[in-house]
Amino acid sequence: GAVVSQHPSRVICKSGTSVKIECRSLDFQATTMFWYRQFPKQSLMLMATSNEGSKATYEQGVEKDKFLINHASLTLSTLTVTSAHPEDSSFYICSALRERGGPSYNEQFFGPGTRLTVL
Amino acid sequence: GNSVTQMEGPVTLSEEAFLTINCTYTATGYPSLFWYVQYPGEGLQLLLKATKADDKGSNKGFEATYRKETTSFHLEKGSVQVSDSAVYFCALRDLNSGNTPLVFGKGTRLSVIA
């Protein structure tokens, strides 16, 4: 099946620093990737839709200047949490949309998530 | 807009008990329906899916039937195991509306005790 990786899996940083999270589709190309945020014991909240070669589309209430998304290639999207604060601590999950070919056509595949802790 | 409502947890069952997790949806189009599972400390995994009315998705002993008349996609398993302890998410996606993302329910935490 299709594989999506995320790096790092866990990160602890100091307040005020920036953290970059990478999401890669390892065996398929993905024009579209999604970034979700999951609070403890809650559902996944869609933050933004990342489109290769164009600007990301952010959901209402998500600060685009704080959560910078770059989708520079068909296999890589990055989420940078700028000037992180303790309230940004969360589990961030990316998802890549397989848009071409195979039995999993048009299916979303999820990365394993990145747990961010801001001290 | 599209939305998913699933039963609140947590659900605690003894091993070999019967499991039902209710899920209903609201959609403007004709969505595909999914159940995802999240084991402790891990990411989401697709458990099963159904793409049209009356389809039954099944995997690992779990099954769910796409009921258009009741807009439901309830998850069932006849005999749960301790290893089934996880959070289960019902989700929908309208495959005919471009590259729209999955819409998730709030998740139901299942704990199975020996």
C-alpha cells in the first residue's frame, strides 16, 4: 500500500523557536496534501490543504503566518510552526492524496504524526 | 456542509463482547464512507470503506454497511479482542468534489479488557 512518512516523530522545543515538520509520500506522487491537528482525546481538525506549486488553502481560524506550508515537490510538503508557544503543542498529522493509478486511486493516506511539545 | 456524528465514548467492553459504534452523516453530495483506527501512539490507519449505498466494508472482523436511507455507517464486530483497543473515527469524503479532504467524526475510544 501507499506509504506516507513524517519527520520528526517527536520534537520538543523552546517557546519562540520555529519547528519544521516534513511529510513525504514515499511511493506515489501527491499534488494535494492535507495537514491536520489533533488535540488530546479529540478528533482531527483540518488546518490546511497543501497544493504542489501553489499557495496552501487554510481553514478558517488557522493563522497562515504562524503555520507556514510549503509544497515544493510532488512528494514533499512541509509545515513550519513559527515562533512556537506552549499552546501550539499538539499532534500534527499529514495526509497525502493519491491521485493517479492503482486500486487506491483518490484515497488519502496518513503519516504517523508528529508530536510537538513547546516548553 | 458535510459532517459526521459518531457515538461518544469511551466504550469499555470485555473480551469477546459484541461491538457497535454508531455513525451518521450529513452530506450534500454522494460521499464515500470510511472507518479509521488509531492505536495508542500511532497515526491513522484505514480500517474499511464503502463507496456506494448498500456496500459493506469489512476488515479484521470489523464490518460496516453504507445505509443511504438512514445516512448511517455503523461499525460492528462480533467478538472484540484486547488488541482492538484504540480510537475509531468515522469519516466521509465526496470523491466527486475535487481534492476535498476527509471529514472526521470526533472519534470513539474503545477499551477492551481481558
